[in-house]
Amino acid sequence: MASHKILVIDDSRVIRMRVRDMLPQGNFEIVEAQDGIEGMDAIRSQRPNLIMLDFLLPRMSGWEVFQEIQTNPELQRIPLVLMSGRREEVAEKITEPFEYFEFIQKPFEQKELIEAIKGAMMKARKPRPKTTAAMVTAPAATAAEGSISPAEFQALQAQVGQLQAEVNQLKGQLSKMLAFIKQKLK
């Protein structure tokens, strides 16, 4: 009998099968869902020990599933691994570093999957502030009211810092290229 139940919510049959094949045989029962609605139904009925959630899903997006999980204190305790082919899609909606869940970029190898599962289990144990549900609300809601939440402000500050670092790096590269060109023109 499998000791751990893992719910894999992904519209790609290949990814669902890949996860199944990468996990040690006999230790895990894999439950599959093809979209966000099936995934939420499975979360409620199956009570998995771990959720692997694709960020881009039909019918109900991974973002919407994530929001529903985060607003329910009982579901928050389930370790969560978010999956996406592009990290920036996730980081647009959820600020990094990802404090309460793990992220894995597709395609992934077995070692990466196992590490993500271990990380998700550790992060799920972290105590959460009472305002977690408020932090998960869509940015459009606060923008419409003309105010910005502290979490959104912090996320914007982090993005500005990251962009400034990239600009500084590009300036350095440009000055090196100019120096090289000037040297070749002499």
C-alpha cells in the first residue's frame, strides 16, 4: 500500500506520466487531474499529501487553484510544487522567493523533482502570517481601488532592484564593447 498520495494537476499526459515514472515504485499513490476544476475536486475528495500543480491549465488556471489553496488554512498545509515551462509566468503573479511552496521548471529531471518535493514538504511546515489570504489577491483588485498592498509594493521593489542590476550589467558590457571597438580602430 502506498504511504503517500501525490496529486498531479497538469493538462499534459506526458508530464503526469513522467512524474509517475520518476517516483520510487510502491511508495506513492499518484492521483491525476487534467485541469484546475478536476484538481480542486481531487484536492477536496482525495486529501493528497502533496500537490504538483501546473501553472497554465484549462477551465481553471493553476493561478486560480493556487489562490484557492492559499485562502484555505487547511489546504495551505499540503506541500505544493508549482510547475511551469517559464518561471517568469509564475513570478509575475507570485513574488519570489517562493516562501511557502516549491517551484520546478519544466522539463525536469528525477533529481530536480525529488528535491522540489523535499523542499515543498519543508516549506509547508512554516508558520504563516494571518494576512496570507490578502497577499494572494489578484493585483487588479487593489489597482482598481487606487492603492497597493505591502506585498505588491515589496514585489515591485524587488523587480526594480533586479532591473537595475540588469541595467548595470548591460552598461558594463556596453562599455567593454566600446573599449574593444576603440582599441581595434586605433
